[in-house]
Amino acid sequence: MIKFDQVFKRYPGNLEALQNITFEINTGELIFVTGPSGAGKSTLLKLIAAIEPPTHGTIIFENQNLGQIKSDAIPYVRRKFGLVFQDHKLLYDRNCFENIALPLEINGVNIADIKGRVRAALDKVGLLNREKSMPISLSGGEQQRLAIARAIACRPSILLADEPTGNLDKKYADEIMNLFYSFQELGVTVIVATHEMPTTSKKHKQLYLQEGNLTKITEQ
């Protein structure tokens, strides 16, 4: 489903964020992108989701070269992805329901479907009773679960999470990871960037980055 072939990403100032990256991700896999801070994990996720283009190399997603895709086609590609960030990126002037509904409205989903999708997503992450609450009233773990609900309401085929448990204690972190495992069991491809590999018995693939280089790929 996703194939990187000799991919480089260079930022202004000759900063090589990624160098000669080659790997494949199959549909329904659970992937952990690991490595120290500054290794290139976030950049890798941005390239996968077509948020940024590669400087060199080829990224194939569903038989499309993301490095050559036309700008007006990028929004349609991104609809295949659900994005979860460490800092949540919630809208604090909208309640929980509205935070999830807004991307669906932008994508043209009809009102009746939006209501059903939002409440199903909130129920999945255990926040159905908080739909009218403002994000500021939620705990850190609840805010992250709200961000996950927003991501899955769009029914993505791929869920990308960038350091989703970095600011959480172990209890909340375990809850968040269990949510990701449950989505993967439903056939969603789950890609998690994290500086520390979680303990799991789930079948997974690990991509280890260091200073922009993919130094190790393991499968368990």
C-alpha cells in the first residue's frame, strides 16, 4: 500500500531530515516508527500523508506517486488518512461534538451522517457522555482520545499518530495504545511515531530512525 524508494527530505539550510529511506507498508499492518528526538519520525509521517513532498525519491500510495501528484488531488489523498498529533490540535472554542464534526462538514458529509459518525467515534473512545463538553474541561488523556475520535470519524484506511502518548502517564498511555490496537484489528493500517517502543504482544513492524537514516527494520 505504501512504498518508499530511496527517499530524501531536505529543508532549507541543507538540513537532511531523511536520507535514502526505503521500505514498504502493507494494508492492515501495525507500524512503530521509533528513534530519538530529531531522528526524522515526524517528517516521515508528513511525507506519508502528503503534507510535505520528498526532495528526492519515490513514495507510492495506492499506485500514485505522492511526489508528483497534482496539488488539487492532494486533499482527496489526505481523506484516506486519520491524523493524531501529540499536541492534539483541538479547537478550544468548539465543544467535543463540534471538533469532530468540522472535518466531516468540510469533506461534504451530510448532516444526518455527521451526527451518526460523531457519536459513534465518541462512543468508541469512551467520550459519548462528554459530547457537549469543551476541550479545556477534559484531562490530557481525554483530549488525546477526542483527537483520536476526530481522526477515526472520517473512516480512514490509515491512521497516523505522532508521539500520541508523549505527554501522558502510563495508565492513559496504555489506554491510547489499546485504542490503536483495536483499530488495527478492524483492518486499519496504524502507523505510530514514538521515541520509546511500547511493550506489546501484537504483531508489528518497527522502523528505527537515527539522524535521518533508517538504520533498522524489525518484524515481530
